[in-house]
Amino acid sequence: MNQIITIGRQFGSGGHEIGFRLADALRIPFYDKLLVSMVAEEGEFAREYLEEMDEKFELHIAPFLATRSSYSVYQQPMSDKIFFRQAEIIRNLAHSGPCVIVGRCADYVLEGEENLIRVFLYADLEDRVERKNKLGLEVPQENMEKHILSTDRRRARYYRHYTGRTWGDRENYDLCINTSRTDIDGAVALIRLFAEMRDKQSASENQ
């Protein structure tokens, strides 16, 4: 199976865990937060700033301390520079072989790539609240719902800013899964089944 699987996800729907288990089951590389580290290793941007700006954008020039290199006020916002560099890394990874990539507008960045499968995960709000509360995040349980909805809005703004599309719109994806109905293992199984179906279809078309 030589497919690139991108996973968009509502906050708390299990995207990271599903992506990790899927990649492990398929024995292919998995990229989520590692993408931030890959950009940081190049040395142009401070790691702390990259982590703070992960899947965020800004309309103005970032503070000078956000980067280790100098820049002028006439350059593009730092968040744009980060996005385009990360997009380049995502394309290079996809060209290197099959993998699973979570978030970062990867479905849009890789549009048109052969063997691309675009997945979006969502779940009932109460299930997302319960899942995140169990993880022990540094967010009071009474504030978790607000935090989840705020994170979703931020991801939606980020996605629209860089793609011009609506985040979570089924027309942007090949497979949408409600993880409240499937749980983590069920979602992994569904994606694998879909990927196998697409693989057989591709093989048949190339005969």
C-alpha cells in the first residue's frame, strides 16, 4: 500500500491517537507534532515560537524575538513563512513514500498527489470533553468545553486563511468519520478498509 493519508480533526476527536495507531498498523511514518520539530531543526525559527504558532496565523509581523534571524518590516508575516516552509516539508515527505500526516492543511497542500486519501474526524462534543478531561490537560474541567470550541474555531480560521476553504466541509475529504460512533479502534479499521479498497481500485485501473 503506497498511500498518503492526511487527517483533519476536531479537537478531542482522537486524531493524534488514530493517526499514530494507523501508521503503526500500516508500518509507515507518522507526522504530527514532529513537523514542528522538523522546521525547528533548520534553525531559522525558535522552537518555542513554532510551538506557540502551531496551526495558527497572524495578520501582522511577529515580534522580533520570534526568530533567531533578522528580518525587515517589509517581509511577510512569520506565520506565513512557517506555513510555507512546513508545506514544503510535507510535500517532500509525501514524495518520499507512504505516510500519515495529521493537520497542517496537509489535505490541501498535497492536493493532486497520486494515492492521496483525505480523512476528517469529528465527534460529539460531550465525548470530546470527556476524552480531553481524561488526558489531564492544564485546563480546568469546567472550562474544557470552552477550550475545545475555541481550538476548533482557531483551526477553522487557520484552514480558511491558507486554503480558502471551509474546515470540516465533507467536499474537501474522501472519508469523514464520527469517532463517537466508531471509537478509536473502529476509526483505524475503517480507514484501513477504505485505503485497501482504494489500493485495489487503483491496481485495477492500472491493469
